Amino acid sequence: MIMMNRRSLNGISLFGSLLMGVGFQFKNSRQLRFLDRLSYLCRIVLIPVLVLFFVNCSYSQTLIVKWDFPNNPDDSVSDGGIPANTGKYIGTRGGAGSPAFGYAGFTTRCAGAQQWANGAMVKCWQVEFSTASYSQLTIRSKNKSFQPSDFGPRDWLVQYRIGTGGSWTTFANFDIKNGNHWDSLTTTPLPAPCNNQASLYIRWLMASNEPTQGSGDVDNTAYNFIDDIIVMSGCSIPTVAANPVAQTVCPFKPITPIVITNQNNISGTTFSWTRDNTAILTGIAASGTSNPIAGTLNSTSPQVFVTTTFTITASAGGCTSTTTATVTVGDNTPPVFLVTPSPVHFCVEDIVHAFWNFAGDITPVRPDWHTFYAGGTVFDLSPATFSDDCTAAGALILHWRIDLVGGSVITGTGQVSLYPSNIIFPLGTSTITYWLEDQSGNLTQVNKRPVRLVIVHARPDITRNF
């Protein structure tokens, strides 16, 4: 059926009016009769041509496959369609007779077969073809039953099946009302599951044993003919792919850009995308049209691995397809030290003033400690000795704890040289324990935290030698 909108019809009418009006000024009855004949000529010749012009400019379909048997005799092989359907066959199933292809069809030849007795819900015509990359599918066909007395099968179901492992689903039915006359499966939409399938089966299933005319049941001498099987598509599905399909990244680090492609190169294809888990994973919008998809995902729970799924849609001419790509964000690996710091040795403070007293000692009391002055760098560690899988060495946070002889504890963050006060190390061995924290909050494991020994040595004894 040709469908035209009001704008198209108005355009045709205006064109016809202008054509008839240009250059003519009618003054007498002969000229008026000429105008009438010219108007008639426009109606029967010009307007149909213009209708075809407008229709062809605004409506386009793709032939998926057809069996219309143009040759005499013909065969079971498909007679047109997309390349994937070259060499597809039509046949009978369920015990119906083998088809022949020299019978007179609706226009040229057709396929015909006998042996339809007791065929209800068993015997059928069947085809298989591909609809990969196509949607908005329709199908039509013509059937005729014939037998010299009671004619052939009357009632038919039309069913589809996806691949060899699917189940049959009815989507249409028709009956052949009169024997030896062609009846049609009119143009019928194929259900959405039939779209974009590598292998789609269609069968015309005998629904009852009732003949088109007469009494009794269909017998094996009856014929059924099938012709003009036409499958069309309203548009090509733009196949969409994403690369990489999956990736795992550190929090606060850029993802590997997700590149979107249209693999079957459908003209005018556009892309859009959405993603989930936007409350936990932030930094990239919840939806967009950018290609590639890029940016940095931050996590409110960086030590827990959380996945966001990008659902990517390709659109072209009203047809769409989707694919997905996933990005998993998380970091639960603690930072480590590449080397263990060496011990540091100090002597106790020097005795600045010493006086001999005849009691046999030196005064004042010996200072048995060492003073570490604020700003000293002897306890600092080089970031080159830090390592983490997600956080750069220079961005790792250094923590430390000093356990002094006698039980006192001092803690700090950053290099020890940043501690604002002097530290008094008593005589003996104190320790400094270090650990790191990365951007995700992971801390160096306790059993992998290096310990530096700080040893304060006593001064040598002074003895009198008389």
C-alpha cells in the first residue's frame, strides 16, 4: 500500500496546477476543451509518476530473502536477498511429499507438494534464513490448495523459531477459502525476537485436516502450492562494539578510553551511552554521547571493587542496537617498602663542664641521653624506596612511631624531620617503625613495616691512674 502525507499531496497538486497554468490564457470553448483533456492527462499520467517519485524518495526497504520461482522449471533455492541468504532452500517437513517446482504459480512458477493426509500440526513448508543486522521485518506469501474432488489443506499457522534449538512460536494464521484459488499471508510484521538473528526458521504449518472444499479430510492426492515468499526489512541495525569490553582500574586513575565502533558501517549511525553505580563511582557523567568514553572514576569505597556498566546504544534510521562495557574500580593492595632502613648510632651528650672533686667523681651528673634536634634528616626515608600498585610513590603518606627506652611513644606523619620538637633518645636502643598509606586508605601490613634501631651508646669510663 502506498501511503502519502498531506504535504506530499499538496506538492503534487501545486505542481500540476502550475504546469497547466503556465503560458495559457483560455478564451473560448475549444481552448476549454483542451484544458479539460490536459487535466485528464495529468490525472492518469503525471500524478502517478509524481507519486512514485515521492514514495521512492521517502521510503526504503531491504529485501532479506525471497522465493518467487521466476524460472521454468525452477528449484528450491532462494531467488534474491542479502548475501547471507544466497543459496537458502525451501522444503517440506513432517512427512509431506517432496516439492516440485514446475507448477504454474501466481505469476511465474511455484513450489508444490502432495502427501498432506493426517498432517494437522505436523506437516509444513519450511525455510531458514539470516536476519543478522536487520530489524523491522515483514513477511508475506501466497498459497493455493488443489485436488480434483475435495481440494487440499485449508487452515494454516505461520510460526518462527530461532536457530535449531528454539521452540516454535505462532505469529500469524490464514485459511485458503476456495480450492484452486490463491490466498495470501498478507504483509505481516515478524515479532521482535526475529530481528538480528543469524538463523531464523519460518514454517507454514497445516493447522487442521479440513479441506478447502468438500467433505471428509485432506487425502494424499491433494496438492498445496506456495509462492511469492517475500521477507523485507525496514532498516539495517547498526552493529555496535566497544573496546575494551572490560577493564579494572585504580581509583582516582584515568580509565582506558572505551572506543565505540559501528562494525557494519551503517551511514548516519550515532552513539549514546548510560552507566550505573553513579553514586559510588563518580567523575564520569551518568550518560553522554562522547566517543571514546574517557575520564577518571573516583570511588567513595575505594578498597571495595565496584563495577559500573556502560550501556552503549547505536542508532541509525530508527533502528538501534546495544552493547555493554564494564569498568571495575578498586584497590585493596597495601603499599610496601623496597628496603629496610639501617640502624642509627649516637653517643650520649658530651660533658661540657667537668670538675674533679676529691670524693673521686666528676661533676655535674653525666647526661646519659642524646638529643635529636628538630629538622634533622637522619631518620627520613627516600620516596624512591616506596611502592604501591595504584598510588605514586611521591603521593604515599608516610607514618612513623618512635618507641623510646623507658616506654614513651612519639608518633607523626610525614618525614621525621618535619616533627616540630627536639626528641630525647635515652641511653640504650629505641625503635622507629614506619608504614605507608595510599590514596585508597590501604596501610602497609603490620608484619611488613620496617623498624629502624636508634642506639645511644654510653660514654667511656674515666679512671684515675695514680
